[in-house]
Amino acid sequence: MDTQNTVLSGLEKRRMVKWVGIFLFLASLFIAVNTLTALKEYKYVGSGIVPNNTITVSGEGEVFAVPDIASFSFSSSEDAKTVKEAQDKVTKKINVALATLKDDYKIEDKDIKTIDYSVYPKYEYTSFPCSQFSCPPGKQNLTGYTVSQTIAVKVRKVSDAGDILGSMGSAGVSNISGLNFTIDNEDALKRDARQSAIADAQDKAKDLSRDLGVKLVRIVNFSESGNYPTYYSKTASFDMAVGGGREGAIAPEIPTGENKIMSNVTITYEIQ
């Protein structure tokens, strides 16, 4: 009986040692995983505990590019006794303008868009003379309707912009406005400006750390602002030929200038 108890006690001890070993292994594995995760997170910008010793630098970058897209809008507005009459007048002028854009200048449908179409009544106010005792109220009289349509156009051949504007006037439309020059692939220019700004900030950080006698450890914060286009008139322009529009309209000269894309960044480094 004692021998059997001794055998059982030995088995229990071995089992206990086995489970203790498994527990210690799992605990060590858990600690190792957490430690590795913490080390990985430490590598990310701004992660972990914010260090006390830091320096902050700023950088600026800019790129220039000649615009390759022109955009503008035009409208036709007509008055008539009835809505249909006013619509017919507007449609006639708009159709002439659209035909000019498509047939003469090969503007595609995707670059022509109606941005407003409105119909509203017109009234005249009639007042009546006052008597000795009272002033009778005035009266609104419906005199007709006004119909207006506005079209936005994108011109991908910028050199045609002046001729197109002249032809729109000859087509009988009015309120030609909103001429704007943009760049089709502006995101690439923004990226170039940002890279230039980051390089500028990095150079400043290296110079500052050298002057202070410290070492740059890692980036703990980054921000960007001012990534927007501005218009900077340099020497870039194009001369439009005289004539070109219907009925001998004179095409205006439209200088394009240059667009400037700017980026301002701020970088904070941990130092030691």
C-alpha cells in the first residue's frame, strides 16, 4: 500500500512539474510578444511615451508649373411673355454656343456641364394714389418670365481659350466669367512640394542638432499645412490671334502665368 502511494505521489509531482513548466513557457512567450510589440510601436512616428527632450523645425517647399487646363462659364438669359417663349430663346443661343464648342474646338461632352437652369416670373408693382383718408395697397402684375441657363466649360487645349471666349460672345451668350487656369495632375505637384519641404526641414534639423551638440533619435510628430495652389505671374503667356470668332469677333489675349504649389511642414524630433 505504501509503495502504491509512493508511486502515485511521484506521478503527481511529475505532472505538477510539467504543468508548471508549461505555465512558465506560456508566461515567457506572452512577455516576449508584448515586448516585441512595444519595440515595434516605438518605431512609429509619435507612438509611445512622448519624450521630454525634443526639437521642432519647419520646412517650406514650392514648385511651379504652367497651367494645362482653362475653365470658364457662360450663360444666356431671356425674357418673354410665356415660359416656353423664353426657353426657346435661351435654347437657341445655348445650342449655337455648344455647336461652336464641339464642332469648331472639339470640346468633348464630358467637359461641358450645365451648372444652373432657372425659370422665374417677372412682376411690375402698381401703386395707387392715396386719398385723404387712406392709401390703397399696391398690386403686383405678372408681366412675363425670365429663363436662364449657365454652362461650365473645361478647355484642355489652353492655347484655344482666347479664341473660344471670343466665339462665345459672337454666339450671343452673356455673362462670360470665371476664367481659371489649373493643372490637371496637381496631386503630383503637391507631392513634389511636400518632399521639398521635408528635405528643407531635415537639413535644418541636422544643422540645429550639430550646433546644439545633440543627436537626432526619431521623428515624434509631423504636420503639414499650406498645400495649395497660388497664381504666380511669371513670363509664361500665350498670344491669341486677332479674329477667329464668328462674325469677326476679336479673340482676347489670355496670359496663363504660372501656378505655384506650396507646402509647409513641421517636424518634431526626439534628441539625446
